[in-house]
Amino acid sequence: MNDDESFSHLNEEAGSSEEADRLRPVIQTLWAWKAPVPTALETARLAEVLRQAMQARRRNSLFNRIRLGWAVICSQLHVVQAEIWAASFIVFSLGTLVTFGYSLSNATNVTVPFVLIAPIAAAAGIAFLYGPSVDPALEIELALPVSPRQVLVARLALVFGFDLVLGLLGSAALSVLRVDVSFWPLVSAWLSPMAFLASLAFLLITLTLDSGVSILVCLGLWTLENLSRLFPTIHLLFSVPDLTAVAARPWMWLLAVLLSAAALWLGGGEEHWVRKLA
């Protein structure tokens, strides 16, 4: 390509002749510049600097991993849909208000509404963490030096952590407003079911890539579990366990760990992410 063709192409790309004239001296300077040829001594110095930098990086590998993990978490703040944060805040706030109002007219089981709302609210948020709609730039993400599993762990930690903080704040507010409500027993009542339903929603979204299916299954299970306590016939027909019982809490935590591990193993595979592109 000669100079006339190059400048003609510049006029087309710049959008105006004025902008092309402004860039012309810069381009001419770059064409005229001759890159210096490095000497053997300069090459050796550069190699030594790079070697020392690589050794320092290996010595600080733990710090670098922590810094990388924090960077991944911060990057996912912009990927997680803003509606999830707003919806979680609204649901937990309403749950706290409804529970307080319910406690004024009910002398027993004053914390039931909050215990029922917190788990399904967390599961609904987790159900929107994975799928084609969440990763519009999936090809770019797969080209980065961060594995898909690291991305999933970051998203799960962000959303579940946000819901956990909201749940703790709501429980603290109820324990302050109601002297007959103890903070830790209230937290223990909703925390293990919330971990279980969130992990179940996480596994379902990685399997189906459909947030609606994940939410419906979790909502159906949670509704059936709570209706079975009101209607004994349902409990007899479906043998639904009481997920809020004290004896069920260790099993809920174990299932939460197993379901989350299965979701990360399935959803973190490269072939599964390629499926999202189809």
C-alpha cells in the first residue's frame, strides 16, 4: 500500500478530513521512526529483570491468588444483574416488616414469616447467576486466564453473601424490636434451609440453563414442605421432611455442600460453557 492509498484509507476511517489532517503528522512520524536494535547487554539485562520478577511472583503466589480472587469478585459485581440486589433488599425488608407485624398479633411462632421468606428469597437470586442471558460476552470470558469455576464461585459468594448479610440484619432488627426473639435461634432457623435451597437452585440452573425452572422447583419444594405442616394429609402422602427442624440442620448443610460441589463441577466445565453459546 503506497502513501496515497494509506492516507485515502485514513480519510475514510477518521470520518472527516480535519481529523485525518490532525493525525497525518503522527502517522508520518511513526513511518519515519527507526526502532533501535538492542545490544546483547540490553537483552541480558531485560532477561534478568524478567527472571527476578517471575521469582518474586512465585514467592508471593498466595498473595497473588488472594488478589486475583478479589479482582474476580469485583469484576462480577458488574455482571450480576442489578435487579437481583434490589429484589433481595426489598424481599428481606418486607419480610422483616411482615414478621414484626405478625408478631404483634401472634404470641407464638412470631418469627415464622421471616423463616419462610429468607430461604426462597436467596434461592430466587441464585437462580439468575448462570445462563446465556447472564454472560453476553461469553467468548471473551473464556479467553481470560480465569476458569469458569472461579467465576461461578465469585458469583455465588457475592449473591449468597449479600442475602446472608440482609438476613442477619433483619434478624438483628427483629431481636431488638421484640424482646422475646433471640438473635441466634432465629438465624439458626432460616440459615440451613437457605443454604440448602440456594445450592439446589444453583445446581438446577447449571443443569437446565433456565432460571424459571430452577425457581419453580425450589418454590414448589418449599411450598410443599410448609403446607405439609399445616395439612397432615400432605405430609402423609409425600413424606415431606421438616427442613426447619433442629435435627435436619446438619443434613441441610451436608446437602448444601454436595449440591454446590456438583453444580461447580458440572457448570464449570468448558464443554458446559460452550453449550451456552449454542
